[in-house]
Amino acid sequence: MGNRTRVGTLRKATPLRGAALFLCLLAVVVTSAHASIALLMEESYGKFGAMNPTGHAAVYFNRICADSPTVLRPCHDGEFGVVISRYHKIDGYDWIAIPLIGYLYAVDSQSDIPLTVDREKVAALRDAYRKQHLLDLAPDNRQGETPKGEWTELVGSSFDRTIHGFQVDSTPEQDQRFIAIFNDRHNVGHFNLLFHNCADFSRVVLDIYLPHAIHRNFIADVGLMTPKQVARSLVSYGKKNPELNMTAFVIPQVPGSIPRSHPVDGVAESLVKSKKYLLPMVVLVPAVTGGVAVAYLVDGRMKLPRNTPIFEIGDEETTGQPAPPVTPPREPLPVPPPQTTPASSPPPAQH
């Protein structure tokens, strides 16, 4: 990414609406003097999300970018990093990297972020982004039309759901190591909802930066890795290691006629909170139901902040990587332009 500002302490945001909220939150996510890595715990949506409210997990890197959806590199000035996650049946890949703005809003520039959306607008934005950037992953069907499939999960995530972020500092050396590891490994998909899902992938990624920080919950989640358990583990680890400067943020679902997303739950939590599951369990297996309730109360709860936290801004710096020539010129950020300091020496070469 380009110019960055130092992250300070958190303070509660006053209620905002419309474009100001989205642009402010986007600026918050991408402004950091230090390299950082953030877990994105994403709410569930749609009919499947109502049945399985565990949500989705992805990882955002503010200093790692991509030459392609499957080849990583350090960011240049003016770039905002990538979101990486594991997906099911997208051209046979295990993980795919999408630029931050495209991942959230299916556009390339902040000035193109829509203020409101409906299903038709979302479909048009995603298809336009696909045609420009993702044809290798999701080519047109035999009739030359937009293909069906799960490629839509790659872009415009904020159209479908609210996203909760948990961010910690990283180092350039850690980023270089991660780039080398993931560019060298076989990127072949073998998604499994129970033991090789998006949350398991986030655990593997975070383990490269924070060894043994993320662990399974054999009580509240019966050993299954869930996005909420990854977040719970990361928050706990951050409290024990304050030098990581853990912070949190929220990226809200874009307003419009798209149905609102559902809060993220763990396994026991989803059973306890859902009447369609709880009532039959009480009748058929009351002892098991009691055990599930105890598991949730003892080790399955996690409080999210009620008000959106924002960062207090300090001094600026750059990535140290020159921006490549772009035609047409980049759109300016929708915030007051910071003073750019001279670029520092390039980071160490990849190993």
C-alpha cells in the first residue's frame, strides 16, 4: 500500500452513515505504519448461513500483494494488500488472493465503492470485476454468459455481510517468509467443511506468524475449527502478548435491499441459540442438550464490541517499494492527503 499512518489506541466512533462510514473504515483498515496481519471473521448470510451460522474466515495482509490470485509479492506504494482465504471448488485451487478493495466491494478504486446496492447491481459489479481480473478462474460459460459457481465469494464480500477484523503487528521478515512459503507450496484444493475449511486455513496462516496461537476448542466446538474460535484464540493470544498491538475493527455490510447477514456463532452456541435445533434436542436428547448448553456457557462465548472502534492517527511512512507506472493515473484517496516521506531502502530480497 502507499502512505501509511501509525496506529495508536482505539477510541469509540460516533455513528456515521453512507459513504463517510465506508471510506473511513476502509482508511482505518489500510493505514498502519507497521506491517500487520488481520483475521477477518465474516458473518454468515443466506439460507445456508441461517442453518450454519459459523460464517467465513479470511486473512488480510497490509504489506503483501499479488501478481496474480495465486502468486504473492511485497506491496508497492499505492497498494492496499490482499485478502487470502480457502475456497471450495474454485478452479481447483486451495487458496486465492484478492486485492482488498476488490475483495470488499468488487471495484478497483475507492471512488467507485457503491453507497447502496441491490441484487442486480451486485451481480453487475461482480461480473465486471470477473471479466477484468478473474477470467482465468471463472471464464464465461459455453453460451458466453456469466458462469455460475462459488467464484462470487471472491469479490464484494461486504455486499453480503458484516466483517469483524482482529489485527496484530507483523514484521517485513515474517511477510517475506510467508510469501516464500506460499509461492513455493502446491496450491491444490481439498476443501472439507469439517476439518479442512476456511477457519483451518486461517489457523495455518496465523501459525506461520504466531506459532501455537490458534487452537481448537474441544468443548464448545467439539474439536471443529470455526471462525469464531480462531478469533477467540487470537484475541486471547494478543492479550498475553501486548507487544503485538492487537486492535479490532468492523467493516459493515453495504446498505441496500440485500438481506442482512447473521451474527457469527460457534458450534455449541449455534445449537443453544437456535430454536429449530434446541427444541427438538430438548425433547429427544435432554442430557445432551444440557451438556451443549454448559459447553457454550463455560467455553463458547465471545463478546464483540458494541460500537465500531476506529484508530487514532499518528505519523506517516511509506512502504519503501516504488509504485509502478499506472495508466490512467490512480484515483486519489478520499481522505486528506498525508505528507509523503522519502522512500526507504527496499526490503531484503525474498528467500
